[in-house]
Amino acid sequence: MKKVVLVFLFFTVSLITIKAQSEYFDGNGVKKGYRGFVDLGYTIGIGDYGEGRFEMQTSHGYQFLPYFYMGVGAGMSYFHESKAVAVPIFADLRADFFNNSITPFVDFKVGYSVADVTGFYMSPSLGCRFGLKENLALNFSVGYTMQKYDWETYYFNGTENCGGLNIRLGVEF
């Protein structure tokens, strides 16, 4: 886990350093300042404890450079087999590879879920941003969601991962 976070941070800092000297805005790229996202998606459960779920998330924060975003967000995941709900609250880091109307990105959410399913939450993803106009874009991404959940019975307790592969479609404003 520590290695993944360190590699991600190194990659992000390297990307910012390399790209900070280039063109800042091309018309449908990203401007410095407030940035918000609303995503809808589905996670296909994998593994022994994986379970499919519908997701809705929102994230709001600040675009520091044309290639780096940091924000906070919350979401809701509905596990349709067990009829359970998870509400992840997370920090959201995002790096755009270019500052064009169409650009790939990497996104990393990390936090904790509350409600029926409680536990550590992490969701790295890769995607593409499609700029429609100055302050509006569509985002498509695929990734992995790690949702740990804490369980207990009368005699035992533990933590399991109910992870899965996710697909998300979102609007950026």
C-alpha cells in the first residue's frame, strides 16, 4: 500500500514539474481554480467477497496547475445483492496528462466508508476527459475499487475486501 501511494505521488510531482512550463489553456482545457465532478458508475465485484454495486460520487476542489487537481468528495454505493449501502468520504487527487479538449488522466481517491459497509476505501482509475466548452466536460474512466469492510459476529470479527473493477461516466464543471 505504501509503495502504491509513493509511486503515485512521485508520478504526480514529476508530471507537474515537466508540464508546468508548457501552454496553460487551449480553450477547452482546464483553468486554475474551482473544479467539480459528478460521476455515475458500476463496480463489478471480483474475488471471494466481491459484489456488484451501483455508484454515484461527487468531488469538489481546486485546480492548482493545469495538470493537478486536489479535492474532497463523497459518494454512495448500493450493493444490490445484499441491499447494503456504503458512503465513502474521500480525498481526490487527479493528474491530467495534457491541457487539451481531449486528454487522458489518472485519478486517485482514498478515504473511509460509513453506513452499512464501513472500512477503508481506495479507488485508482485511468480515464479520458472530453472538453465540451470552457467550464464543462465529460469524463470516462475505468479502475479498481478497494472497499474494506469490517464485520463481527458474536464470537469473531475481521476485515474483508469487497473490491471490484469499476466503470464511470461523469460530468465536470
